[in-house]
Amino acid sequence: MKLSRKYEEALISQINVTNLVDVMLSLLIIFIIVAPVIQQGINVRLPTASVQKISVTKSVIISISKRGNYYLGNRRYRFRQLAKRLKEISKKNPEISVIVKADRSVAYAKVIKVLDAVRQAGIVKVGLATRGR
């Protein structure tokens, strides 16, 4: 079946990318707005110290709240549960690193207790989160 000459000339052989660009720009704006809101752990008032950034690709955040509660990410754990969970995480990924965020009013003994549990789990990459000056 042969098409008429006028119909063949009317066909457009180019791709219209206007809709694709609109969708991509909308998604980009959404990610720019949402990305700063997403953070791991809970909010704690960190002590101040001089800042040195570290590059960590795979890490988990352990937070100790003002009341002395332990959190792994956003989930609250009792200390024994936290230690057990750290061992499980270490077995799954031996290269994992841990960042400890403790409120500045938390007793030093609680931070040491968490650091000891991290060491006993076999995790050697540990950092302490602080707030820059």
C-alpha cells in the first residue's frame, strides 16, 4: 500500500523532547528540595570541634539522644539489641563504617560503651560526629 506524496511529506521524523525535558526538570527540582531534608539518625546537639570531612561510602549512624537512648539510623534500640545488630551488620559487610552522634549532654561513659560495642562487633572504621566551629 503506497501512501500519497502529501502524506509522506507531512510525517515528522524527529523526536519531540519537550515533554521529556519538562519531566526531568520537575524531578530535578523535587530532588533538590527533598535531598537536604533526608538525613540519617536523629537530631542531637553535637559538641563543637574543628571540622575535618571524611569520605565514607558505606556507613551507619549510631545516635545517643539527650535522654541516653540509643538509635541505629532512626530506629531505637536497647543497648544489647544494638550490640547484636552491629554484629549482624559487620558480618554482612566487613567494610562498613560507623559514625557515632551523641548529644553533648550525654555522659562520656555511654559514648565509650557504644565505641566498645562497635569494636567488639569487628568494625574498625569509626568516626565521632561533631558540629563545626
